[in-house]
Amino acid sequence: MNSRPTTILVVDDSALYRQSIQNVLRGVDGADSIGSAKNGVDALEKIERLDPDLLTLDVEMPDMNGIELLREIKRRRLRSKAIMVSSFTAVGAQVTTDALMEGAFDFILKPSGDDSQSNRKQLQDELQQKITAFRQSSDDAVPRKHTASQRVDAEERIDRVPTPRSPCLAVILGTSTGGPVALKAVLPKLPAELPIPVLVIQHMPPTYTHSLANRLDSLCELEVVEATDKMEAIAGRVIIAAGGKQMKLISLGDRLLVRLTDDPLENGVRPSVDYTLRSAVAALDGNALAVIMTGMGRDGLEGCRVLKQAGGYVFAQNQSDCVVYGMPKVVIEQQLADRTLPLGKLAPGIVRHIKRSRRT
């Protein structure tokens, strides 16, 4: 990992919270707090002058809120990325989801407990995790331009995957950091007449997965909903795993149902891609396609292994356009990916795989 510290500008309208985050950042490995700003206008001036790698950005601020600042950063083509700092409320979740769709790197929740020491530890742990992921993303960055021959090759290789032995009955997408932008790029390109359900596991807390589902539903031809217990997974429906719950697929006659459980965290997360993939193998006899996209860590690796052993298929997002090349990387390194595709080719690849499987 790059030894140069990540330079960070703290943006928050609360002087107390600005100071709190700056104090916490002193204990975060690889972080260098280079200043603070009290609102979006102040932040823009300091971003252009100080050129920070990263912002911690309050979602709700007067004059220019977090998402408005993000859009202005993009408009001015400034390089700074942002970790949104959000409250655990429906409004905070919706604005944060919009910010993630606009390209914010990730988000953290403001601690809400009464114990100041516990709050500080929670904040430091979350910032350490996100900044480590950000530093990994910088290390993973590769040129993102593809030649025409590379683009054609990526499409043609889909046809060289062995024809599925049985019809594909479900698509399971797994993602973490960078997921909202990736899902925004993939799901709206899937047609309304898709003949099977799509299940999405995005690492997010409760409330936020509901906002994500609502936002994606407004962009897609398919129906996009947050999972509820005993919901039926049907053709034309995208089900987003509910934050704070594990999502299990079960077969009931010719119906595929979602069960939400309080089973333990796996890979430190709930919902977990591994958990849902294992249940899909049992419920669908392995007749599913897993798509592993941008994200830090190894969630999805063992689930893909089990799915492959049962005769299922795995696609992985390639390194060139992952925000964090972690989850797809381990799947590819373990030679579990039948196809490795750039983000823009995942939706056509999924549709083509489903069509080919249904010709058998």
C-alpha cells in the first residue's frame, strides 16, 4: 500500500463535530488531516487550494449541502473524493444514497450513543476501515480505457462459456464499496421482460437499503424493492437484501421465497453474499448466476465456490472500473469466475447468459 498519507479535509457545519473528527483522524493509520471547512462554499475554496485526497463530508449543511458540493466538485473536475458523514434517519439515508449515486466513495454513520468513549471508538473504527479501503482503491487504480478489440473480445468471450446445463433461475449480485454506482450502471440496463428474479446483496445498514431500493426503482424498467420476510422472488423483480438481516432463499413448490434472518454476521457483515449464495445453491440446485462487483474484502468467495461446485456460473467485474478491487479480485484469483467483464458489459452479459441457459 502507498506509504504516503491520505490527505483529508473535514467538512461539517458543526464546530464540535469538525474538531471531533479531526481528533479521531490523528489515531487513524494512513490519515493526515490537513484542515476543516464549515460549509460547502468554504470547502470549495479549500479543496482548490489544498487539493485533499479525501473529504469527510457532512450530508446535511446549510447554504450548500453535501450532495450539492459533490456535484460542484464533479463539475469543476476536482480530484477529491468524499466519505459522507450521515445520521441514522430516513432523510439522512436518502440524501446519502443520492450522494453515493453521485460518486461519493462511501459513508459512515454519526455515533448516536451517550458514551463518549464508545462513540469515539466507533467513529475511529469506521474511519479506519473506510480510509484503508480508499487507500487500497488508489493502489488498485489502473488505466480505464479499453481498445475496440478489447471491448469486442469481452463480448465474444461470453459465447465461449460452456452452455449452461439447465435454465438459470436467478441472478445474485454481490457488492460493497462502490456498489450503488455499479448497481446504477447495471440494473437500469436489464429489460423489464427479464424472465427470472434478481437478488442484490449490498453491504449497507438498515434504512439505507430501503433508500437504495427506492432510488434504483426510479431508474429501472424492473421493479426494485427492499426484501421483506416471505417475499416471493419473481420474474421482473429485483430484491435488495435488507440491511442488518441475512437473506436466505428457499424453494416452496415452484415458488422461490426470501426469508430474513438474524443469523450471525459472516465476513463481518449482514447481509452477506456468501450466506445468500449458499441458500441459492440449496433452493435452486445450483441453477443460478452470481455476479461479484466492486467491494472490499472476501465476501462472496466461498459462496461462489459452492455455487460452482453445484454447476452454477460466476461473473466478476474486472479491475479497470472497480472502486475497490477486493471482492472480485479474490474470486478471479481463485479461478472461480467464468467471465470477467467491465461494468458496462455486465448487463448484456447477464441477459445473454440467461438466454443461452434457456435454450437447453
